[in-house]
Amino acid sequence: MIAAGQAAPVALLAAIFEPEVPSVTLLAPPATWRDGRSFLGVDRVLGIPQAATLLAPRPLNLIGTPPEPWAWATDLVPKQPPARRWLRFTGSP
């Protein structure tokens, strides 16, 4: 599944609940709900980086976003063996 911009968090949530989606690529995704589409109150419970970890172990490719806002998710990556690392960052879209 591929999604860009403000549609990226929606696609991420859809992929979490659809196990047949083998991988997700997000182009220039917002790192917070406040920067993306409006989901009232969801940021009190779950941020986008936390939602991203629910996709693991399926691959998640983030293109055109710096890794810093995704620190919560990236902190989990070193704890996994290299063959099972599911989170990847790529430069500009």
C-alpha cells in the first residue's frame, strides 16, 4: 500500500487492521495527527509513530520525512535482528 501526505496516516491505520497488506510506503507523511487529517482525540491515546509500530513486522517505508519525529518507533528497531527490521527511511519522494 502506498499513500502520500495527509492520506498517509489513514492508509497506515487501514493497513494495521488489514493483515493482507504486505507492506506500506508513506510519502511525506505527517509525524503527528495535528499535522495531518483531523481525528478528534486520537492523539491522547496513540501517536502516528506509535501506530507505525503496530504494523511490525510488516515493512514500513517512510519517504521524505526525517527520522527524528519518529524516534518512538525507531527506538524499537535496534532491538530487532537486522533481518527483521521493519522500519526504513528514504530521502525525498
